[in-house]
Amino acid sequence: LASVLRVPNSMTEPFPIDLKKYEEVELDPWKQETIPADLKAKIQANIELCRDAIIFFTACGSASGYGGHTGGAFDTAPEVVLLRAMFKARPDKFVPIYFDEAGHRVATQYLLSALDGHISAEHLRNYRVGHAGLPGHPELHCTPGVKFSSGRLGQMWPMVNGVAMANPGKIAICLGSDGAQMEGNDSEAARLAVAKNVNVKLFVDDNNVTIAGHPQEYLPGYDVQKTLEGHGMECTNCNGEDLDALYAAMRKMITADGPKAVISKRKMCPGIEGVEGECHGHDAIAVAKGIAYLEKKGHTKAVEWLNGPAKKAEKDPQKEYLGTVGSKVGANRGVFGETVVKILSAMPEAERKAKVMCIDSDLEGSTGLKAIHKAHPEIFVQSGIMERANLQAAAGWGMHEGRQAIFSTFAAFLEMCVSEITMGR
């Protein structure tokens, strides 16, 4: 491992949550209609262990300043643990990869790599640390044990269709999210899966939380299940925190032929005080919240680490970067938002509303648009995770003489908009 990854000093301390307590079980959905009582206790213990570990090492990301994401991986632990038990029982039935269209839930993949012995549990504490081989999204050939790359939302499912088509007689799994399902790629993937009866199973975490808000509030009319059913895909929904109901729903769809989806209804970060159902649950859990959670679970060593060594985690080895001299230099995205606010504030309100529109793709806090939203909500459109459509809406607004639209996204997401940029000139 050391030859592949730069190994920070934290490797010398034992991981404070004993992953050896994970007890592998086998669960055959073709033979077991319900979860046997003895297996259910073990599965629940495995879920709790995984969730505790995810809280700890993603909180390390907060403590070190590298950030990350807790909520999605924490949420989907029940689905992952159940799938792992099914993979163990029926390797003949599955492509044993936990494809995830929400790449930011990468904590799941790193935890699985540790459970499978590809990386040490101790290395998880270096979650997202620069050059430690644990980036913010899974990257093939970067982290031992990671079997796919997953970037922006919506990118993964179309690829999983191909995996299923290349493995006739086996089931391909895709972990989904309500945010990812907003992307146009998923609509295209659903149509192909239905038209060709692709044996892909989708497990969607529908927690009504994205980076910048709650879809039911900013995108009324959007419904994951109705959208998928509109493409002809059979769906069922359940309470994702009810293990028996979740297994019943997963079993129903797994044992049926063709493309199926299970929509798991739950709040983001269920059971985490001060985080449950909140947008900040999407990001790496705050150290104080992580400590409070772990204290209740009796993980004293984990708390001690977060209170001390985690905050001293090895930083980027580069001491300085050109163009960032002094503490007064702010983030480019922040300066952008503040500058636009100054320009807008100098305009009469009526003119501002008539001439300017700012449209967001659920990234306002990440690309500088939050300042515009706060200062001038009258020209701000809080849209969903659908960059191509939002960019074209901005282009359409800007076609009119004297009008200006504002759009932003991550550079890594911009590549999907090349055609829209060309045609929207």
C-alpha cells in the first residue's frame, strides 16, 4: 500500500472503531422471504458499525480541513450491508460491485475496501487528505479496492446498463439518489433499461436533501418514483430505516427480471442530533456533531482522536501557491459572488429584475452564487441538479437585447455542457 499511496503519520495509531467486529453473513433473496432473527441482529450490528466508522473518518475530514461528505454514505449503509450479504450468498447472481451514481458518497467505497483488506482501517483517517489516495470521488486505479470511477451526478447509471448488458444472467446494482435522478442522463438510462429489459436494479436514497436545499421545496412537482415510472420502470418504495421493509422491497425487485427500482424514504443522516434532515448533513459532519454522536456510542478513542490528532493531520505538502500571498486573498468564487452583488446593487430594482437572471444548479454555496441569492433573491432562480437545462435557460434569457443571465458550475461538470455552450452562443 505504501508504494501506491503517500502514507501520513496517522497510520501508526490503531483505528478506534474495530472493523473486525463486522460479521459476514449470507442472505439469499431467492430462498429467504424474510430476514431470519439470528441474521437480523448481526445485520443491524453491521449497519451500526459501518455508520459509526463513516461518522468517525468523515469527521476526520472536517477536522483536518479537507472536508468531504458524510450523509449519503451514512444513509445507504442498510442497503449496502444487505447487498453484501446477498453477494456472499449468491455470487452466481450478481456483478459484485456497488456502483454508486453519487460519487461524493465515496466513504462507502473506502469502507468496503478496508473491510475487504485492500487498505488498512487506519488509513481511513486520511479521508480526502491530499495525495493520500482517498479522493473525494472514487477513481479507478487510484485507491486499492475501488472498482469504478464516479464523477458528477447522473454519470454512473448509463454505464451500469452496459455492465448488465455485458453480463447476461447476472444482476448489476446501482446505488442512486434523488439528486442524481434530476440529471438528464438518468432519464436516458431509464429509457434504455426499459426498452431492452436490462437487468439493472436501482436503489435510490430519497432523503429530500441536496447541497443547497430540499427538492420538495425548490423543485415542486419533481418526484423520483413518478419520474421513473413515467419511463416504464417498475418501482416500489419503503421506509429505508425499517430493515424488514427494506429487505422485502429489495428482495421483490431483485428476484424479478428486468430493470427495477427501490425508493428508500428517509431523512438525511437519520438519528444524528442537529444534522438529521438538514442540508449540512450532505457535507462532512462537523467535528462537534461527530463527537457528540460517537460519545453516545461509547467510542472514547475516536472522540480523543477528533479532539486532538485529527486537527493536526498532515496538510498539503506544498507550502505556498503562486497568486495566493497573504491572508487577505479570498477564494475566487467568493470574490466573484461579491463583485456581482456590487454591480447588481448599483442598479435600480426594477431594472435589475427586468434585465438580470441568476440560475443555480444546487451549487450556490460552492460556486459563489449564494451571495447573490442572499442579496438579491428577486433575480435568483433556485433550480435543480440539471446543468445543461439550466445553462440553456440562461442562454435563452440572454438572447434578448439588454438582458444578462448568470450561470455557474464546477469546472469538472462543465464538460457535459460543451454542446449547449456551442449552440447557445
